[in-house]
Amino acid sequence: MKQSLLLSLLTLSILCQAQLPTSLTGNWINQENNAWEYSFFEKFAIYDGKFWNYSVLKNKDKKATIALQQGEETLLLEINQKNDSLLTIKNGKQKSKKYILMHNCYPTYTVKDNTTFPQPDFHPDSAYITGYYHNFDRLDNLPDFLKQQFASAYFNVSVPNFITDEEDEYTAPIDSLGRFFITIPTMDTQEVWVDWERLNKMAILEPGDQLFLFADMKDLLPHESDKSRENYRKRNKQILWMGNNARINNELVQYNSPQLYVDREAEVKKNISDMEYLQICENVYQQQMHYLNDYIACHPTLSEKFRLHQNKHEKYRFANNLMQHRFDLNRNIGEQFQEGYMDYVNENFPLYDKDNYTFLRDYKSFLRDYVGYAGDTGPKEVMLKTQIPLTEHVFFYAKLSLVDSLIKEPVLKDWWTASLYYDLFDNERKPLHQQEMELFNQRISNPFLRERLLQINKYYAQIEEKGIQDESSLKNTDDLAHITNPDELFNKLIEAYRGKVIYLDFWGTWCSPCRENMKLAGAIEKEVADEDIIFMYFANYSPEQTWKNVIKEMNLTGKNIVHYRLPDNQQTMLEKKLSIRQFPSYLIVNKEGKLVNTNAPSPKEKERLVSELKKLANE
């Protein structure tokens, strides 16, 4: 029976090809439960989270027979179109169902879903997104500023990394028709930014999710009627999700909260008290919650996941606003919040809710600032009950003690401690010694965290064992130790390189942006290797072994590269002379030894930097 049906379909595909009726084009929503189930477009259909090719398409008197093919699987659909916005679809032997055409506002789900989020198990997993940007192949005539934003050939998802406290970016190519597929590593249920430049939307991903995302580029492009950014944000757009966790994401797309913000800097300038600031934050929170509660009352079938997420999302935006206020205190003198401020925080935002840790971005930010405030205002001498001497990494051990005193929930303590170890590796760029490793084994129990950190430790052990490729690049400055005049010191440092252009890089091993730029410097140095150009690095307050490890890690040695690690007093003297106020800072000295650019391009501006250096080298 199946073989005869397939032969019939193949025969029909030769004899009965027809053009897809324009009235079928679009996304079709199941009228019974308001789930998006089918889409029909000129070159393919969408069903069950996949793209399907048309192998047969017959159409007569608003009745169509469509055979869809996906690999070896074939589906036969019988479609009866009632009008331009309503049709019935019979899929194989299934009963016929009614479908309505999706417009810019996703219809409210007809029944409430009481399903809640799975409990976190703190193990790595993945989620998968297949997607289609309709009209993506019609963006050629956009102005350049819009083309850069909307016509990018890559789809991206930004995922918070709860070890590094940074954003991990995952990208996938978009084909000429606007289709893409991406795998996203996840850690339990997470908020992620989905192609933020285009969609400006957050999504919720759960481990194992297989979702399909649709967006119409014509909707996403700014319209003349928008008038303002806020109008653009609130305008309904055809963005919809299909799949096993689609409902909450469709509900999030349709929820346009007022997006009220606390302008902390402006409020602080008014010289208000801490408790007055707290009241301002609470008022904004109450307005957000009033809007949310009204919205829920008007949409009683909203899912339990939506209710739970939005309530927690607003709560920890509020908490984050409160703890960000710590940066307005004078930390040099240990200034503390006004009496009652932290009592309010402790009463309303407990630290033991592990369900929120990987779930909410703002929860991690709140927790980071809470611990940071305790460290800023607590006793300056914190001793750890361990046999490891505090002669090295004293602040790291003090932070471990602080975590012990504040965070009692074992899972949270494990994760927070792991992030401290990551920071230690990131700043020191060297492996743990034996006693430190013994403590690490006591502190970190989660297998994923242990494996990740041990990989980093192994990496830096290999870096430390690695020799410096060209040791002549690391300059000994003992013969300059007697110099106390900044002009004399600077002249001595550049004296040997007269007749060459010098690119000065003031950096520090502790400075993450410095290191990120240094990763790009090697390619630039090789490109101008045949020119009379010297790359001269000055490390600010950088431990010797860490300094050497960074240089080895970046492979930044060679005939046109010199590194200085001056004594602190001479480094400070030189920085004052050259008005170095931030790190990294870049300057250029011409062949005559004259400082010609005190705000030179960074390695990120490769073309401009190379052009300027070559121009000076050839004058």
C-alpha cells in the first residue's frame, strides 16, 4: 500500500506540478490550541520544526493536495481553504483540523499550561534552533546602516557563562534563502539573547529543546510609522516559535512591558539618601509589576512558565538595581549603605535560591554585587582556615573566606567558588601549585566544574613549561635603575630604535581588554615585519612569571618586538610623563624619536593602524 502510494505521488510529481497558491502562503495556527504547526512558502514548507520540499502540489477550487518530502519521509496533506485566513488540513490519516493565518500578533493560547520549569541539575547540555528569516533574500537595496544590522549572513545567540561571568557568543551561517541551524550549549534553563541586533528579543531555552524560529524581515525593518524607538519596540512583529518549549517564547514575544529603568547616575547626582534611592527603585518595580499583573489578568490562560519567569525577572531586575548602588559608595574608606538598606535586601532577596542561578541573568549580577559589597565594607584582614600561607593570592583566599561566610547553599557555593578560580587563572595566567591544588580538590565537587577548571590549569601548566621563542625581546632594565628623570628614562628606552617608528602599548597582565587586543597584535606585527617598525610593550604592575606567561601565550616575541617590565616607580613615572590614564593605551613615536600620536589606533582597528604605521615608516 505504501509503495503504491509513493509511486502514485512520484507520478503526480511529474504530471501535476503546480504553483503554490498565494492564498496559502504564510504561517498557519491550529485554531483549537493556537499552536503554530504549518507554514507554506514558495520554495518549501515548514512542519514539525523542519523544512520540507514539495514533491506534489495540486490545486483546484480552493482545494489543494500537497505532498511534502523530508529525506525519506513523505507527508500527504489535503487542504480545504475556507477563505484567505481560514483553512482545514488533513495530514495523512489524522482527522482534519482548522487553521487560521498568523498575522503580526500571536493569538492567545486557548488553555492554561501549568507545566513548570525542570529542576536544575547543573550539568551541561544543548538546545537546538532551526530558523527561517522570511524575505531575507530581498534585502539588497537597504541603506548601508540598515544592511549591516539586518542583512548579516550570520545568526547568533548570546548565552551567559556562569563560570567566566561573560557572554558566550554562538553563531551559524544563514543561507541565501534565510535558513539557519544552530546548536547552543546550555546549563539548565537559561535566558539567552537571540540575534539581538535583528530581533531585540530574549528567549528561554531548556536542555534538549528543539525549536524552530520564524521572523519576517519586512516586519523587523523600521517603518516610517514607527516615529520613535519605543514605537518600533512596541509594534507587533511576526516573530514566532515552534517546538517543545515554544509556548513561553511566543508569550514573551507578545509581552511588551513598559521597560522602565532607574537612571542611577542621574538620581545619585541629586544627592539623595540611600533609602530614597531604594524607594525610587521600589516604585519602578511596583509599576512594572502593576503592568504585569494587569496583563496576566487580561490573559488568564498565560502559562505557568510565563508567570513564574516574569515575576522572577522583574524581582531580580529590582534587586540588581539596588546592589548596583554600591558603586556610588566611597570604597576607599569602606563606606556602607544607610541603616536599613541591607536589611531590606536581606529580607526580600535571599541568597539560597539555586533555582535562579543559571535561570536569571540578573540573579547572578545581584549575587556578584552582594558579595562584592560585603568584601568592600567588611574587615580588611580575612584569614582562611587552611594550612596554605597567605603570602600569595591573598585577595583570592580572602574572597573564598567571604563566600564561606555568606553563601550557605552547597551548589551555589560550588559555582561561586569555581568562578573565583576562573578569575584567578584569568588574572595570574599560571597553574595552581601543589598546596593550591589540594585546596581546589576540597572546594570543587561538581564534575563539570572540576573538568573545566582542570583543563584551564593544564593549559597554563603547558604555557609555563614552554620556552620563550625569542628571549631578546624581553629587555633587562637593570642598567636604567638609577634614572629618576622621566625625560631621560624615555629617551634611553627608545634610543636604540632611532630611525624606526615605535608603536607603544601600555598594558597590564591584570587587564582583560589589554590581553584581548594583544591576541590581535601578532598578525599586525607579521604584516609589517619588513618595515622599520618596532612594537614596544610596557607592563603595568605585572608579576614577572605572569608577564612572561602572557607573552608566551600570545607568541609576542621577535625582531620587531620589545617588552619592558620596569620597576613600579619608573613605570609610574613614565605613565605620568605620557599622560597614560587608562589601559590599554597606544601611542606612536616617529623615526626622529618624536611622539606624534598619543591616541593611536588599537590592534582592533587593524587597517587604520597598519596604514598609519606604514605611512610613517616610509616618510
